Amino acid sequence: MSKKKKTESASTPATVQLEKAGVHYSLVFYSRDRRDEKKEGYGLEGAHNLGMDPHQVFKTLLADSGSEIVVGVVPVSGHLDMKKLAHAAGLKKLEMADPQKAMRVTGYVTGGISPFGQKVRHRTFLDASALSFPQILVSAGKRGASVVIDPHDLVTVCHAGVVDILAQW
């Protein structure tokens, strides 16, 4: 794991939004093997490569109601519960957004979608487990880069709802 100061790397729309909001964050970079992206648990491998608790590393997922895109931010150690997310958003049904649509509406490539700096602000919901940590990791807006941030700052900047949206097994 290598940590660099935010001034040492190219900015992304996510880091620009955080800068404008005056939010303290740091960037973490890690190498990714694109061949592994389709494997179940890839996010867990990324957490382990960073030496982080997988419950503290969060993924940004987009869900589509047919008329609205909703963002769910959950730990890489778990799965997003679409029914819980739909209920939190006051919608009848949600399904995972098509990857091409997700890239088009966020301005990011899959595997690098950040809850920050999306082309259009979408309603965002953060899993409540995030608040049990002083800091979490989320994508910085490009593959192989994450921001380390206080989860309360994510809630503030994204106007995110905090709800239980993890699937129970």
C-alpha cells in the first residue's frame, strides 16, 4: 500500500468536490489486476492488499428503478440488499444499473465509480455500518485509487441517507 498526498496525483471529479467542500481526506493507491475484477470477492482482495479491514472499505453501486438512479455505498465484505435500498428510497423496485448506463450517468468507469463528483447528483444511501469507523475508504474516481475519509463527511458532501442496506445471510 502506498499513500500519497493529494497534491502528488492527478485530480478526479471526486477529489475536486472534496476540495471544494473543504473536506480532509487522503488518497491511497493500489495495483489492480483487471483479470480478477469479475471474480466474487475481488473487493475483499483489494481490501487485503491495502491492509484494511474489509468492513471499512466501501464500494459504490448504482441501482435503477427505470426512472431514477440511486446510489448505494456498502462494505466490500457484504452485498447490497436491493429491497432495503428501494424501501429507503421510497421506490417499489430497484435492480443493478446497467454498467454502460452507470458509466454514462456518473462519468466514471466501472471499478472506479465514486460517490463523489458524479456528473449528476443521485440520491445516495450509505450503509449504517460505516458510522462505526472513524474513517472509511471509497473510490476516488478511478481504478486503483481510493479516498480515506470520515464517513460523516461522506454523508454531508453527498447528502446521503444512512440506513441498513446490507443483505442478511
